[in-house]
Amino acid sequence: MTITIPHWINGAPYEGSPTHRIPVENPATGQVEAELLAASDQDLDHAVAVARAAQKKWAKVSLAKRTAIMFKMRELVLANQDELARSIVAEHGKDYNDAIGEIQRGRETLDFACGINAAMKGEYSYDISSGVDIHTVRQAVGVVAGVCPFNFPVMVPMWMHPIAIATGNAFILKPASPTPTASMIIARLYKEAGLPDGVFNVVAGDREVVSSILDHPGIDAVSFVGSTPVARIVQERGTTSGKRVQALGGANNHAIVMPDSDLEFAAQHIAAAAFGAAGERCMALPVVVAVGGCGEKLAELVKQSGEKIKVGNGLDEGVQMGPVISKKAQQRIVGLIDDAEQRGARVVLDGRGLEVDGHEDGFWVGPTILDDVPLDAPAYHQEIFGPVLTIVHADTYADAIKIVNDSPFGNGSAIFTNDGGVARRFTLDVEAGMVGVNVPIPTPVAYYSFGGWKDSLLGDLHIHGPEGVLFNTRLKAITSRWPSERGTYSATMSFMREE
Ligand code: NAD
């Protein structure tokens, strides 16, 4: 019997009146394992009403109590990470160890939220005029919705909800339809942690429910992570209806490899960054710009690492890379490789046609390396979101940084070099929000914020960390004067007169 995945509203699973059911596949088997209910507008209205009522009370709960719940939640996520990881593998396909790694990176934001009291401190100035003081507080925005992509079912929502909740908001999570189960586990764990009902809710569905979220007058802010075309819709529609919006988009991260770098070290790290999670990471490394003729040797070394990667069902022993998310994604990725080859790219490692024993219906693409890819090939300039590394060549650093900065995306970028001066110049020249020096996936830890530049982030605030606190709170400046200090109005204060 197919499992039904409901929503989570007011501290319990909620079926409501779904508009339709969305099949949820296991990408390693190609089988439909569950059906996700798509929320109707009435279901969303119910979730918003519940969240608004809960938020009014939650915002008044002391910081000490709020952070105690976050500490408990952190413990529960650790204790239940096997269940969470298995749900990620079953719906996303990434290997088990990678799923555990994802949970760990997500949990860092819970760690940060445990210390939210320090991050919410205001400022105070006294006697700005005679007997007049000013101070600032940051207060919750109200009801925050989070719209998430399929590729990090635990981590990306966890970039959002711990900070939204710890700062006093109620949260409505719209998980990606291919990977919804982890959100239901998280909802159950928040309840166990003692979070009042209605503060964390899950409302599932596809683009229709997102449109309703963007238009809903009861939602004050929307955090979005996903592809750039959708980020643009979310940013425009959400802000038009008066919401605070941050919309993190897609990516096509480039690394420059200088000829002085340790090529073996670079190749190992580039292989992991290009092929890990089947390339389905916004911080994956799909493009290398090889400078000064080092590309051919680099391609050979990356190939040696890439061909050792064991591809299979993410729950099987020793598997290091799983399938891609869907048949459609598999066909799109293979189509981009075919097209690049026809345009003259050299296929150094070919993952097309990969079969995995016992999993004939899975959505497989093996690690692939395309060398000498023309810059007008879609495999170079589009986001592939698959296990494909494209290599392009440049004569000088100046040519290479131009290629990098001509990309409309600016999520992450890295340089491999042994020259500190070149590295320093790169960190200042590159137009990207997250930059690595001999670090191919420079994802900031949670007490820094995460976000790209250009088409990789619409809106001005990065996610989680200090900028996450700014996004989830509003500043209030309070100017006060107490005439009773001079004893003017209070008979009982007469002993303070200074005659
Ligand atoms: P997606 O943009 O297709 O979907 C993201 C969310 O938007 C989902 O919840 C989906 O239901 C909803 N959605 C899809 N189409 C919509 C529409 N027309 N109107 C309203 N809502 C819509 O992204 P995806 O395929 O789930 O995830 C992969 C993408 O996410 C990649 O582009 C990847 O780079 C990006 N991503 C970015 C980051 C980042 O931090 N910048 C992190 C992870 C993933």
C-alpha cells in the first residue's frame, strides 16, 4: 500500500482537503514509494491562522525558555539522525554518509539558535538629551514561510526554521515535493522538544501552494532557496504583496586552477566537489578554468579519482554517489553531455548509460568529465545539477577571472594555487558571495551567513547566521524620558530632590 504523506499543522499531522496527490519516488529504484498531499487554499488558510495565533504567545515566551527548547531540539536531531538520513537517501538518493553530513551542517544552525540571546542584543545610549535615553530591540517579524529545494531536505530548511523560531516567529515550511518526509520528522521532533503547537508547521504542494503563500496577507516574510527562475518569481510576487523576501537561486560555480598549484591535491578535491551528491549541490563545482596549460594533466588526475567512485543505492555499503533525482533530470543531463560532445568537447570520463546491478530502473548518471568545452555550450553556461565537470582553458589569470566573472551566477568560487598573492587578489576580484582558497566548496559555517551574488541571490540578506537574525527580526528604536527621576511627578520620590 502506498504511504500518504500529510501536512503538519498545529502540532499534528493534517490531511485537510488536498487538491491532488504528488507521487514521491525513490530515485535509486525508480519506484513510487509514497504520495504527498498537495494543500488547498483552505489548508493554507488554516495553517496561517494557527501560526498567527501561536506566534502571538510564542513571541512572549522568555529567551531562556526558547533557547532551552532549541537545546532539546539539537539533542533530538542528533538522537534521530539515522531516521532522518534514511529518509534523505530514500527520497533524494544521496549516499548515507553524505546524508549524515547534511544533517550535521544543518544542525550547526540549531547550535547557533541555541545562543540566539547573544545575537538579539540591542544597543543603548543614555542622556542623548537631558534625561533622555535611547535603546533598540529586535522583534520577530511574525509568520515566516520557508520554500525549499529538493537537494537538501534537512539542511536547507534548517538554515531557516531554527533562527525564525528562536527569534520569536512562527514558521510554515513548504518542502520540495520529491523530498518531503524529513520535514515531517523535524515537525515531530520539535513537538517532542516542547515547542508549542502551531509554531512550526509543514504545508506541502507544488507551485500553486507557493503562489498562495506569496499572496497570503497573513504571512510576513518568505525565505526561498531553489533555482533562479523560481527565485525571481518569488522575489517579485512576494515583495509586491508587501512581504520581506530573501530568495537564494541557482549556481554554476567556477574554480580557477593555477599552474603552480598542487595538481594532485586540486584534482582530488575537485572530483569530490564535482561528483559528490551526484553534483546536486548549489555549492558543487561543475566548472574548472585551467590556467597556463595545466588542464590536460588535471583532467587525467580528476578522471583517476572520478572512476574510483562507487555509484549505487545510497544505503548500500561503500556507495559514494547515488542517482540523480528523476528520470527527467537524467535525460536533461545526458542531453547536455551529448550536445557538448557534438560541439567539440572531449569526453574524458563518460557517465552516460551507467547501469547499477539490481537497480535497473534507477536514475543513473556516472561521473563525467568534459574537457575543452566551448563557452557557448549549454553544458558550460547552464546549471547542469548533475555529476558533470566541465573544463575550460585560459592562458592567464586575467583571462580566467574574466571567464569566472562573466557568469551570471555568483554563488561560490575557488582558486587552487600555492601563491598567496594570487590567492589574495582572487578573493578581492571574484564576483561571488562565498570564496575558497584551495577549498572547493567554501560553504560558510552557520555563525557566518550563506549567500551568493548576482543571479544566485535576489534580495539583500544572506541566509542563517547574523544576517538570518536580521531577516527574521525587525528593529525598533525606543526613546524614553522619566520625569519622575527629578521628583517632579512622584510624591514618593521626593527624597531624590537635590535642593
Ligand atoms: P526549484 O526552483 O524547482 O524548486 C524550489 C521550490 O520552489 C520547490 O519547493 C518547488 O515546489 C517550488 N517551485 C517550483 N517551481 C515553482 C514556480 N513556478 N512557482 C512557485 N514555486 C515553484 O528548485 P529544485 O529543483 O527543487 O532545487 C534545485 C535548485 O535549487 C538548483 O537550482 C540549486 O542550485 C538551487 N539551490 C540553491 C541553493 C542556494 O543556497 N543558493 C541551495 C540549494 C539548492
